[in-house]
Amino acid sequence: MKIARNTAYLCGHFISDNWRVLASQAESQGWEQTTADSAALSINKNYYYGEFVDFLHNPDKESVSTRCHTKSVYPDHMVIFSKKVGKDATITLRDGSTTTVAVDNLQLWIAPFGIVIFSISIQMAECDYSETAEALQLMRDICHYNHDKIGDFIDMAITPVYNLIDTEAEGTAHYQRLTHNGNKLKIFQIIETDSPLPPSDDTRRMIYNIGCLMPLEEGASGDDSYYNRVMETGHISIFSDWSALALFDTFTMLSSPLPDFRRKIWIDDYFGMIYIYMLYRQSFLYHYNSLFRAKGCDIKQLEADILLFERRYCFDRFSYNFLPTEIGRAIDRSLELKESTDFLHSMVTQAGAVYEKESDDKMNRVLTLLAIITICSTIWDLFSMLNAAFAFRDEMTGFRIGIYLLILTFLIIYLVMHSRRRKR
């Protein structure tokens, strides 16, 4: 059995404060905005919830809102741009041999809260997966790019994305800005074999190795305890002709040869809708966890952002059908969205408690000051009445007598309280 086709999407994300500026920059650099027509939207809504489809396909591209904590604008739905590449890139492997990767196109999803997700579509045909895995490792490791090995890929796929945020930087180290939440590009890959899949256990081991970007040779698999854990939480096996595995950094579907319409569903729906949406949620959670740690952050405004995000852009269920739901749940678990959400809520609660305590302390200080002013005013009025009631030779005599009486009263109260404490 050989790998007949590998269709892969390398994904990252960055932050942009103003989507209109970014959109204008993209258009000036040859990117084209894409929107689904009404017929396609109507068909999609037979399988997915209407608000989920509307959010992802941006039916109203003029709809904008104001970000709470930075006062910048962002789209209310995803705004999608694409750029055709259609060229082959030569990748030099570690042993000096080369392999060819077809770079098809680039896509950009500009989303609420300044989060921008991008994908690079590549294809390899009739490939040895050991070479494919190494090529993918070289292309995804954005912090350690070697222009001598993958210069074609950088020029075709990475530079056009990076030029949207910076056209002046030189070298490859600055490309790390394209992985705001990590050091590698995430991978969604559809692997088609040239024959039916092997027996179940062999298929499981094979997809595990592919998902971890390891060679397929015997003995290349990792530790059994880790293997059992990830297969329990991330493996999707429903039909005999395909199997899928969702990991933190990769999503892999392994299949016998696919008809065109099924491949299109995996690309347009399971990648273009579900996986991209899950990456958006993960990116938001990572970004706002970081913002809460920033010095001088506006806690109340961040809380308002999170409330808006959860109210408008978190879809607990997004499909009427079981298969998209199962795939979404597996991706959710693999990206650890629940853990990140719980941690963010914990930080919000702690930050809110600190904020309330600081507010209470400020209010107590204000109330103490008002109490002192009130006491002083009362004493002044009392002493003024004492001066008016008795004909003292000097106007200050009454005030002096009153002060002496207050001191004597406080001294008596102190001695009484002190003696009671000693008796205890």
C-alpha cells in the first residue's frame, strides 16, 4: 500500500488591530475576498446551524463592531481572502535528497477580536510518507526555517502571508509572528492510499505515526501509554474505508481513494468550517489568557470581551448530523478547548475578586475620610455651642476645655478596654 495523495493545510494565526487596514493591504497584494453565494449558504444550512454558517461565510461583509478594550474595529463575521499560488516548491531533506511539494493556494480568515487565521494548501502525489513527514516537519517548524532547504516554500507561501503585517523585515526569524500561539504551524492532512486500508489495528498504528509525523516503518511508534491515551480521546473510526486522528498539532484523515465529492466535503466542511472554527476558538482563548497576565490590563473590558465572545461566537452544537459533530468533538478535545476555557474563567474570577477588593478598599478609605470630616464638623459645632453657652474671657477657652474633655474621655475608654483584656 502506497500514499497516492496527501492534501495538507498548514495553519497559523496572528493578531491584527484593524481588519479594514489588513483587508486593504491584502487586496493591494493580490489577495481576493471570497464569499459564498446564497444558494451555497442555503444548502449548508440544511446540515449546519444557520448562525454557524453565517459566522463562517460572512454573508454581511459590512457588519462591524467596536472592540471593547482597544477601541479598534473588527468584523462581526469571518472575512475570507484567498491567493492562488499554483507552483511547485523543492524541499531539501536532511540527507540531501529532494522532494517536490505543490503549493496550491493561501487562505486568510479575518475574525472577530483581531484574530487572523491563515492556511497554506499543499499537495504531494505518489509520495513516500517518510519523505512527506520530514518535508512537513521542515515546513511547519516556523521558528527554525532554513532558506537553503525550503527557500521555495518560504517565498511562495510564507512571505506573502507575512507581507500582510510587515514588508520591511529581513531574514527568517521574524516569521515566528505568524504562530502567535506556538512555535509550529498546525497541520490538517487528508491521506489517500492507493488501495483499501489494512486491518483495524494496523490502520490505527499507521494513522498514529502519520499524525505524529513519524516514519511508517515497523518500530517507529512511540510509547504505548501515550498511544493508548491519544487514541482513546482523538481517534475517529466510524466507517471501514477511513480513519481519523485529532492531536494538538495535527488532524489526520487516512482513507482509501476518495471520490471527488467526498474529498470536497472534507476540504470545504471539515477543514474549511469545523477545523478553522476550532482554531479560532483556541486562538482567542490563548490570546485572552495572555491579556489577563499583562500589566495594567483593563479587567472589566476584558470580561466584557469574553462575555461577547461566548454569547455570539461559541457554538455548543453546530451541525444537525452526527459525523460533523463527532469530528468537532474530537478536535475540541485535542485542542484542549475546555481546559483553556476553564482556566480563563478561573483567571476572570480571581481578577474580578482582586478588582472588587481594591474597589472595596478604595470605598472604605473614602468612607473613613468622610467619617473623620463628619466627626471634626460635629466637634466644631459642639465647641461653638460651648463658647456660646458660657461667657469665657477668651473665645479659645471653650475649645481648649472641650479638647481636654475629649482626651480624658478617650483615655478612660482605653483604660477600661485594656483592663477587660487583661482579665480575659
